[in-house]
Amino acid sequence: MIELEGITKVYRMGEVEVNALRGITLSITKGEMVAIIGASGSGKSTLLNIIGCLDRPTSGKYIFDGADVSQLSDNQLAGMRNRKFGFVFQEYNLLSRVTALSNVELPLIYGGSGHRHKGAMEALERVGLGARAEHKPTELSGGEQQRVAIARALVNNPALILADEPTGNLDSKTTNEIISIFRQLNQEGITVIIVTHEADIASQTQRIIRLHDGEIISQ
Amino acid sequence: MKLIDFLVTALKSLSTNKLRSSLTMLGMIIGVGAVIGLMSVGRGAQAMVTSTFEQMGTNAIYVIPSSPGAGVAGIGMGAPTLSLDDAEALANPAYVPSAVAVAPISTNYAEVIAGNESAVTSITGTTPEYQGALNYSLASGQFISERNVSHRDTVAVLGDKVAEDLFGSDDPLGQKVKIKERRFTVIGVLEAKGGAFMGVSQDELVVVPITTFQTRLFTQRTAGGGDAVQSIVVQVASAEAIDGAIYDIEDVLRKRHRLAPDEENDFAVISQEQIIGMLQQVIGVFTIFLGAIAGISLLVAGIGIMNIMLVSVTERTREIGIRKAVGAKRRDILGQFLMEAAILSLTGGGIGIAGGWVMSRLISRIDIGGQAIPSVVSPDIIILAISVSVFIGLVSGIYPALRAARLNPIDALHYG
């Protein structure tokens, strides 16, 4: 499903060039649950962003479902993010001024689909938050906010869920709840990639990709 | 993304910051309101000038003395060059065939006394043709007659306001009034016209025979020794006849004044249309000037909208990142911010139109010297204001919207 070949990413910070990724070659098959681990600055979030089409690689080849992603336009990438991927971030990244339901509806608005209300409610129920649909993020606990974010990631029935330190701001009990939701979704057939630095979480996945200084040191 | 989604999204984000949205709109409201209010007053003044002149008499041509070589500044400023005999010549159908009525007019200000009451008003010496040429109707009694003119009778016809000031509710007919120590008998009262021109009411006048005016009140002679008149009004049958009549009048007067072919006219012939045209031009320039000043406030309002939208883009960078992460395309973000700017400017413009209309109503109620300034809110002013506000909204919205749309999703997400 995902084929990465010689992916590099170079950031320019003024005069200095930072090599965030130095030639990543990797393949992930459909239905896998993968953890990407490494110290901070190892390039794991950059790799996740490139896989999720939030960012473009400096060089290298990225094939998703047989299509060369590096040839796609910005609008086509937006379409990919909308239909194929669901993102979950450490900081939840919800719109704070609108309800949980409206947050979950957002991808449906940009996807142009009908039955938004119904679709968004179903996604919220899947993460066990049906009762809190009309609450704003500020009225929800951290674990609940992250579940809203997962519902938003699910709502367009994506092939792949990408989570960047999804439990970084949560206590251990809530962390377990969130991870079990990811495991549940994986069992339903969705590919899941989790970036983390906690060995505990990584151990609950099928495969661990270890990054160091922009290179894969084990997988 | 459908239009309705843009609308809902934009309204939601505007309503989350109600104070800021309404302050931004306030600039637009004041700008559009000022444009509508000021321009409607200008239009009203134009309409007032037209209607006043129509009341004064239609298809009238004015002949007045003029200093040769002084251009427009010389009009009406010259020594008396027109005489009573000139007026009689113009009345001769052999010279000016299209003239329906010709009235010589001389005016001066004097105190009119009746019993214990007195009023300073304009005294107009003229002939019976004056009534028709200037569209006056009689409320009672009669106008001055040919006989009054040839006999130099001391009779007077009072304007509506003068009659009221001097006699109140009493009947002035047959009463005596004193002008410059001479006693005049009131033979008629004019019906009120209502209009005023340049602050002078058309109902504040006393009409006396031109001969009486010349011999008993204000004697004035031309250089040639004739009885001088200040102006001559020539009424023609139709608007089409005006140009021919002007030509005939100039021809007759040049011959009578013995002007050589290379000499300029010592008089000016102006049709009522020309006067209306000149005044409307002046008022039109004035209106545009007022509109331009109000337009500056519209410009400031536009800059205000742009400023707020730019602040909003910066503040909402993260929101833009989130929207892009879940699949918003450039045009979706562009559309959202443009829609917000459009709503601000259109709503502001709409309220401004209503406010400007109310303002013009209030201005037209202000009484200036017994007369109100009318105001006309015409559709073209409204269309102008709407299109200007839409234009400003889009122009001021497009730059911030483009900036928002161009943001890289990952940079936007990690902002702040």
C-alpha cells in the first residue's frame, strides 16, 4: 500500500541546512499496525507528515496504492488527505469554537458528501462519544478531545490513520483507552501508523520502525 | 464545497467574534451612509433648482446688461444698457416672431409701510406680461394693467408673504401702502408660489407698473438717455423656439444699440435652460466633491476590513492548518475568507444604505430660512454605493484570503 524509496527531506533554517530524513526506504502493507519510534529530532514526525501528504519530500519516490504521489498537485494532495487519510495529533487540533459534531463534520464538508450529520454522529458513536456531540472541545477532557479527533479521522472511512504522539498529553489510563481504540480500528481493517516515543505503546503494535538521525536503524 | 457551506462557515466564524465583526462593519456603515446621505442632498438641491425655475416660468429667456470683454464675470455687472424701448421692440412680432410675452423688469429693495406694520421687500417694476412670463396667479383682485403702465398709476400688487406681513388676515384690497413716501393703492394679491431661489422667496415682492417705478421710485437712465430697465424677460411658445428667439433678440438689440460688427454685445441673452444647466453643473460638482469626501471614508473602511482580515488570517493560521489537514483545498480557504470579507462589506453596506436614507430624511427636515433642503435617494446612488462596497470588500478580502490559501498545511498546523 505504501512504498517509500530514498525519501529525503531537507529544511533550510537560514544559512543552515537540516537533513530531517536521509534516504528512507520503507514499505507498509494494507492492514498493518505500525509504530514509528525514535528520539525527538530523529525525523519520525517528518516521515509521518510525508506519508500523510501534509508535506512533500525533497527527493525520493512515494507510491501510494500504486500511484506516484510526488506527481500530484496541491489540490490532489488535499483530496488524498480528505479521502484516504485520517490524522490524529498530539495537541488534538480541534476547532475550539464549534461543537464536537461540527468538528467531525469538517472532512465531510470538504469532501462534498451529504448526510453529514448522520455520518458524523456514527463516527462519534464509534469512539463512544455519541452523548457529547453538542459539547465544545473546551468542555471535554483531554481523552474525550482525542476521541473527537479520532472520530474526525474516521468519518471519511480512510484507508490509513496517522497518529502523531496521540497519547503524549494523556494519563496512562486514558492512553490505554485511546490505544485500544486504534487496535479496534486496525482489526476492522484500517491501516494504522503511530508515531511515539513510548516503548509501552510501540509494544502493542505489530511492527516497530526505529528512526535515528533521519535514518531507519531497524524495522 | 458548496456556496451554502462557505456561507455557513463564514457566518460561524464571524459570529464567534461579534464585537470585532461589528466594529469592522461600522466603518463600512459610516462610509456608505455618508455617501448616500450627502449625495442624496446634492441630488435634492438639483431637483429643487429645476422645480424652482419651472415655477418661475417655462421657456423664458432673460436679457440682461453685460460689460463687453469681461466674459462671464461681466454678465449682469454692466452699466444699464437696456431700455424700455428695447423691451417694446422685442415685443414687436416683426422682430421676434416667436415671443409670446415680453416683460421689462426693474427691481430694488425698499421699505413698504401699511399703518403700523412695515416690511423691507423687493419692489419690482414691470408690465402686465410679467404675470404670464413668470407663472404668477392672483389670489384676489387684479394684476397691473396696460392702463396703469401708461398712466403711471400708483398701484401695487402684493406677494403672498408681503400681504400677510402687512395686513395679517385683513383684506389688503383697496388699502394704501407707503413706498418711499408715496402712497400706493393695493389692487391685487398674488397666490403663494412657495419656492425660493438662493434664499429669496418668490412670495416676497411688490409689483408696480414699470413707468411708476421709473419716474416715482428709482429713476435710472441708459447712457443714451432712455428709461433703463434691469432685465427683460421674453417668453416663447415652445422649447424648440428658444434658439431662434435668442438669435432674433441679439439681432434686434445689436441694431438698436448700434454695435459695429466687430463689437461685442453690451447685453447677455440667457435661456432658462442655460441657467438651470449652469446651476446644476455647479451643484453637480459640489455633489461629486461631497461624495468624494465620503468616498475617502469608504476607502478607510476597506483598509479596516483588510486589516482585520489579515489579523484574522494570522490568528487563525492553526485553524487553516487543521482545515487543510482534513482536506480543504486552496479554493476552499480562499472562498471562506473572501466570503467573510464579502459578508462584512455587504452587511455593512446594507446597513449603511438604510442609515444614509434615514440621514437624508433627517437633513430634509432641517428648516433653513423657511425652507428645507429636499433630499432624493435615487436608485443609481444606491447601486453605486452597493457596487463600491462589494468592490472594496473583495479587494480588501482578496489579499488576506490569498495569504491564507497559500499557507503550507504543516507550517500552519505548527504555528504558534
